[in-house]
Amino acid sequence: MAALSISSHKPPHLIPTLKVALRGQTLLGSPRFNKGTAFSAEERKAFGLEGRLPYRVNTLDEQCARAYGQLEKRDTPMRKNTFLQSLKDQNWTLYYSLLARHLKELTPIIYTPTEAEAIASYSHIFRRSEGLYLSYPEEDLMEQAFLEQTRGREIDLIVVTDAEAILGIGDQGVGGIGISTAKSVIYTLIGGLDPSKSLSVTLDVGTNNESLLHDPLYVGWPEKRVRGADYDRFVDKFVQLVRKHYPHSLLHFEDFGVTNAHRLLDRYHDTHAVFNDDIQGTGAVSLACIMSAIRVSSEARASASSPEKKKLGDQRYVIFGAGSAGLGIAVQLRDAIVSADNMKREDANKKFWLVDREGLLHAGLGDEYVQAMTHQKKEFVRPADEGWGSQGRDDKKASLLDVVKKIRPTVLIGCSTSAGAFTQEVVEAMMEGLDEGARPIIMPLSNPSRLVEATPENLLHWTKGKALIATGSPFDSIKMDVDGKDKEFVIAECNNALIYPGLGFGAILARSRIVTDTMLIAGARRLAQLSPAINSDEDPEYNGAALLPDFGDAPKVNLEVAISVAEQAIREGSSSQEYANDEEKEQAIREVRENALKRVWVPVYPKYEYDENGMTET
């Protein structure tokens, strides 16, 4: 096995010797500090490990080879998941190093989709606790429990869930701790955050999952979910503890239900550095993909002597599926148009047409229907006179096909989980409405792949190879004849993990007080700049390269995203750091990359020295 290269992340001279106060079995029992058979002869003597380990000293490469061999003997994804969880409980460096060597293979095992199965089975496979469990009936003990878990620790990242909307499988009660820990792992694996500085939390406010409520082995609070003012008070008490004790941390809200996700993000957006991946991460990676696609499409239009339409604000966006993901994408794109194109918010809103099960969202559907929407969704409601129905129909419902024919969108996004919704008729209608030389930007993002609005293969055949495509699930590349030439199209995976770990790390690097729209846009712009589709020297024409970097490059990509986000935070004054003058601020911006390389955590063993006053946290 080739050694894991860290040159692109953290040069070896930036990995200092670590002073550790633990000895003997206590050291071997600490997953943070344990090296197993990789302890050197000198370290074994210094830390009282002689006789506690086999004779031979292994390298990390050799340990990874052994662990991967053990992993391969597990014959199901779930068994692989539990093996890796056990490995994490024993040795963090080995765990993350193994994952890093097999990133694309093992990420689906420790995250979606396998982690969803682990969470659904949480009470039945429970072996040991992980993270912080804050239960509603013990609200009076919340601060005590919080401090017991965090006392003496430096915390950069807190991932919290109430487990109402877990990974497409819904309400999972206390098992939601699994998504918080999995998300924290991705922040470390791909974003480079020190795992000792993250805290995973579940807010156990009950569950409406009947199977859990009637399961005698369920380990959470077996009552219906708390709602309303009581829920808000409980959540707010937790957030205020975070603000009080870790004011410079990033608070990541994960898998909250649709009724709370946007509301909580809005409530705390201006008072703490908060982030919601389902909303902002999905929006940011989609924004990056569209930025890349616009660049490719505008170049094609330029060669056809037609209007280039290089700006985000030049596009017409139809989003099919107006839930958290679809709305999050609309909001992120709208904010980017306002910021990048200097357009008024109300004018930017007019660039979007949202379609859900009721058809196009428009005022003609009735006051009661509109009033039931969140205020974010109301901003995108079209005027009543846009309630065009199909020919001969007057029920005020405009279908996706109606909208595409009328609007002539340049961008079509699917977040509906309605398999096959982007039919050949819809796609061909979109093609007919485009300017000469333009390429349709089509993003069927629904997960899993069986729920995708259209397969990339169909989209390419229906558009004769013109479509610029990104999907929410991984798809194989497609080879087809285009104008008499064999061409291979690499399908971009619009994977949040290409950007959210970097967004978070960037906010942490800058010690940002809040996470601003402009910080998110800076990260998305940097991701778009790394697109293979706009970084190919093979041909001035689009050569089929992916609109986004490959997931295997996610660690390098996220480091670049983090640097751009931190630079933007300092530049705009979102950083909590005070600067005496502009010259001092500019110097801080110039130092961001160096500071990022110093701060990024990589899974390699540092040299240990025993010091009774050294690190003791296990």
C-alpha cells in the first residue's frame, strides 16, 4: 500500500511533537492518543508500554493494510459500519487514515446510506454512548450535563440534531446522535477539523415514530415530540449555553424537521455562527455547480454569436420540489444574485419559479394556501395571473410542463423525489426555449438514485449531448456519439461534502461571529473555480468533463474553500478578531493559508514525549 500523502494538506514540519501525560493501559485505552502497535521502542519505554504490546513496531501503512483486510471480511455494509465504529472507539488516527485511503469506497459506509440503517437500529445495536444526550425531562440538568462533557476542552464545532428528519428516513428519536457523530466525522475526514475539538449532540425532545414508542428496547425518552413554546425554550437554552461557553464555535444544525429548520436558522443567524447543511450546504454546492455550468454554457453561446448570459441573474430557474432542499437552493441562488449581480432582492426573487405537488406556487391558489407557507417560501410565490393550467384546464394548477413551456428556463433543478418527473417532453420543451448555442443546465438532485427525476443517460440522449448535468447521487460516466464523434460525459455529483466541511472550517479559522451569505458565496465561487469543466486545456469546446471536482479530491477542495471563506470573513468584518487598521487586516488575509495549514488535522502519528503536565484528555 502506498503511503498516504499529506504534502497537499499539511507539510510534515508542521506536525509538532506532542507532550502526553497518560501512561500504560490508560494511554492504550484513549482513542485520541492510542497508536497501538505503532508506538516506537522509545515511546514504549517512556510510557510504560513494554510488555503491553507485541514486539514488532508497525507503520501506519501496515496498520491500515491489516484493518482493511479485517474490514473486507465483513460481508454487509452494516457489518462494515459497526467494524469501523469499533475502530474509531480504539484509535482515531488509524480510523481516519483508513477512511482517507479509501474515501470514495468507505464514505457511504460511515455516512449515507449505511448510517441511516445504523440510526434506525440504534436502540438494538447500542453498545456505548457517544456525544452528548440532552433529554427534555432533564432540562433542569442541561447546563450541568453540558459542562461535564466539555469541561477543560477547546471546542470548535458543535453538531446538533433533534432527529426529526434523518437522512430520508424521518423521525428517529435519540438515534439521531448517529447523524451528529457521522457529520462530525466528515468534518474531520474531509474538512480537516481536529476531532478532539468537536462535540456531537442530540436534543431528545421525544419522537412521533410509533415503532420506537412501542419498542421496549428504545433507549430515548418514549413520549410524543414536544412542540411550540416548550420546544423553543428547550432549544434556546441549549443555544445560549453554546453562546455562553463557546462563543467562537460553529453550531451546525442537522436534520431538523421542515417546520423548524429554516425558523431556527433565521432565529440565530445574527447572534452566532450557525449553519444548516440541508439548507445552506445544499444551496452552496448547487450554486457552485450552476456557476460552473454558466461558464461552460456562456462560452458555447459566445462561439455561436448569441447573447452570452454569463451572470447568475441572467438565468431563469425552475425548481421542482419546494421543500427544505429546493427552497434552500432558491434562497442561496437568490442571495448570490443579489450580491454578485447587485440586483434588488425583489427583482432577484422574480428569477425563480417553484413547483411542488400543487403545481406552480402562485397567489391564485388561495390566501389560506399561501398564508400556510414559511416567509422564505412566500417570497417566491408568483402573481395570481401566472396560474396557467394545461390546455382546456382552469383549475389554476400549472404543471411542470406548463411552466417549462411558458418560462423557457435555462436552469431546471429537481428536489422532488418524484422519479422520472423530468420526462422527454419536459426536457425537449426546455431545449426549444433556449437561445441559439445555449446548453440546458439540468440538475436532478433527488436521492437515492432510484428517485432521480431523470437519469443522466436519458438527459444526454434527449438533448443530443447538450445538457450540462449534475445529480444528487453518483452516476457512472456516459459514452455516446455526438455529431459523429465519440464523447465521454463525466456526471458531477452535487455532493454537499464537497463544500460544507470547508465552509465550517473557514468560519472557524476566521473565528467568525456569524456565517454570512457572502462567506457562503465565496466558498461556492472557489469550488466552481476548481471545476474540471472549466479547467481543461483539451478543447475550447465543452469536452464532457464534470461540473464539479471528483469526490475523491474533497479534502483538497475543502481546504481551498475554507481559505476563501476565512479570507472573506476577515475582509468583510465578520471575524471576531479586531484589526487596528486596513494594513493589519490585509496582513491577516495574506496569512490565512499558512494558518489553515497549521490548523488542519491530518491522520498521522506525531512523535510523543512523556510530560506529567502534558495532554491528558482521553
